[in-house]
Amino acid sequence: MSLPIISLAQMRQWESATWATGQSEVEIIQRVGLAVAQRSRQMTRPNDLILLLAGKGHNGDDVRAAEEHLTDRRVVLLNVKSPAACLPQLETELGNNPALIVDGLMGTGLNRPLDEDWHAFITRLNGAHPTILAVDVPSGLDAETGESMGAVVVATITLAVGVPKPGLLRPSAALFVGRLEVTTDVGLIPCPYTAELNWTLPEDFRGFPPARPVTSHKGSYGHLAIIAGSVGFHGAAVLAARGAQRAQPGLLTVFTHELAYYPVAAQLQSAMVNVWSPTTLFPAEFSALLIGPGLAAPDLPEELRIATRKLWRDSLLPIIVDASALDWLPLDQVSRNGIRIITPHPGEAARLMKTTSAHVQENRPHAVREISKLFGNCWVVLKGYQTLIGRSTNELFVNSSGNPHLAQGGSGDLLAGFIAGLLAQPGLAEDVGRTLRYAVWQHGAAADTLSARQRNWTVEDLANELGNVS
């Protein structure tokens, strides 16, 4: 199940409850050490040099416990009690170009600014631009607030223990945290707390989507309509359609601007392609509607904007709105029980809120809540680093997959199509939240799979990989 993002005080109470069951801190440290070693091995090759930096606290104990599990690597353990005294040895070891540095210098107990010696030590470490695995929290970061305590280790990956600490999700922490991962099997009892903000795990999607019955047919899986594409932006319609196809709805029809019809139709085989007109209707034969990808040409008919507003307000179909069409939405209430989803990136979210991207990024959960309220309690997929999924009430979910290589034109069109292709299927539309989370996680996990396999990849590669991760 997903993990609640809890406070440090709650984390300590959780640990105390674990000790009360008879589980010892030593046992927990040994299990964390094993997890750190396993992740270190995944990030390196046999005989690579790994530099372990261990401080005086429990994070240092975790790193020291990892050493015995790294027998097929060359390991140097540097116990840092005095940063000034250890700085010369750090210089020497950095000169040996370690393949990985494991940061266990400080943990969540840091509660005061670092002195000049620590500042010099961490600055020198960061200056070498090494690959760093931070244990639980990058050293020097306030794990509650996400603020720097004077100097912070810049991690490539942060491996949180048990649950992500709240400070790791703050915008101020992003450049230090790098990729955030969590090791959960460390011997703690089940977390006794719930929270507004939750971390998505791959295990959340075991058995989802459910297996298709052998007697099913294409009519069992809905008919998705996509309104997308205009002159100069026909590729977005094609990518949205391909994303939808990866979700495998029963049928798919793309409605596009007449001047974009031929380039769109020429690139799609199993999808039907029609020209959108003001008389186009979306009767009961359709089961969901996606509007927006590639609708950016300046000469689009005003009737398309009017039709989008009317459909959003009145249609009984699940409606997903993306890209340029986000700016056309009305502030009216929508049909009772109507499923509505929008997928803005921070810039688009800022336009919807009439504010700045920086303001959106300062408090992304608040932005999701406010945008949802503005547009009839719709579901919001706020894209970007640690994509957020939720609405104005109930839980919010942080996506755990994906990497910076998703920052390519067209990746959002694929995601919108994949979401719509899933929600066109009546069985999957019954649990909108889980389906949205699954779509976002699969999109990011596909990018992770590609990045693990090859250094460079394209959105077309992503289209082929989407939906394959299990």
C-alpha cells in the first residue's frame, strides 16, 4: 500500500512502538544496511570503488552495516567524527574517482546550522560532482522543512527508510534529494498513521488492471473519442492516440482540425480519424473524451472552445482535458457524478490559478486543492517532478516513478492519451483515483525502464514501452 508522509515526531513514535514489540535497533540497522548495500550494488559494477561516509549517528551505523554486504566491490569506509581532520582523506579518496559515494554523515536528528568545518567538507564533496547515494536524507538537509542547514550533500539518489521524510518533498529540497526512493522492509511494524499526502509504491498496482475475461470483446472496453491536433501540431494528436492505444480501449476515434486530417490519419492504423466540426456529437456510443493535445494553432474555430466548455459542463462522459484546452474551461459546476480530469504542468496550473509557476511550485498540494475547487472538484494530475494526483478533498498521492528525460515535447500527450484510454474502459472508470495513479506511475516507470537500458531515447520509444512495466 502507499506510504503516508508523516512528521518526524510521528516517525519517532512509530520507531518507539516498534521497539516496544521487542524489535531492536540493532536489527533495524542491519536490515537498513543490507538495503543500502543492495542499492549500492545496483548502482555499480563488480570491483568498482565505493566510498562509504559514516557519521556518528544512526545513519552512520546504517552505512557501516552495509560494508559487509559489498564483498565484490572495493570499499573504503571513512568514519567522519571530525570533518576538518577527515578532509585530507576525503581529498585522497575523491582523487581515486569512486564510482559511488554513500552518504551517511548526518540523519534526521540534525537540528542546528552546520559549522565552517562541515561546510568545507560538504562543499568539497559536492565539488567533485560524484554519484551519491544518500541514506534516509542528504546530510545537511532539515528532514522536516526541506531547508539547508548551511550546506547540503547533493545526492543522485536518496534512499528514505520506512517512509519519505516530509522535508524530502519540499521544493527547496529537490536539487539535493535527486531521485527519491524508499526502502520499506526494514523491520518496523506497520505504520500506525494516516496522512493527507501519500507516496505511491509499485505494489499499489498488483493485479491492476484486472485480467480480461476470455469471453470479452472490443465492446467490453469502451470507445474513446479524442479531439486533438491542428496545423503545425498534428504530432500531438498522433502521440495522444498512441498513448490511448497502449491502454487498449475497445475503439478509438480521433477528431482533428480539417487541415491536420491527412498527416494525422496517415500515421494511425487501428484508430478511426474524422474531421471535427461544430456539428460533431458525442453520443452514448462513446465512453470517454479527451480534449486538448495539439489544439494550439491560432486559427482554431471559436466553436471548438464553446463546444469544450459545454461538454465539460454538461456531458455525462468522463472528460480529460489537457494542454491548450485547459484555458477554455468554465468555472461552472459539472454534471452530477461527472468524471472530470485535468493534466496541467506547473505553467498551465499557474494560468488556471492566475498566479506564477513559482507560486504553484512552492506548495503543490495546495495548488491541486485550489485548482480542483475552481473547476468543479475535478481530478488534477499536476505534472512535473513528483507528479501529484488528487482533488479538493481526500488524499493526495505523490508519484514515485519517472526521471528528467521525460522533459521532452510529446511525453504529456502520451500520458493524456494513456489516461483517457484507461478511463474509456467502464471497469477502470469505477475507481478513478487508482486508475489515474496507475497511468502516471506506468508513464514514469516506462521512462525509468528506457533510461536503464539506453542513454538517449525519444518519445516514440516511450510510446512503445508505455504500459509494459509490471
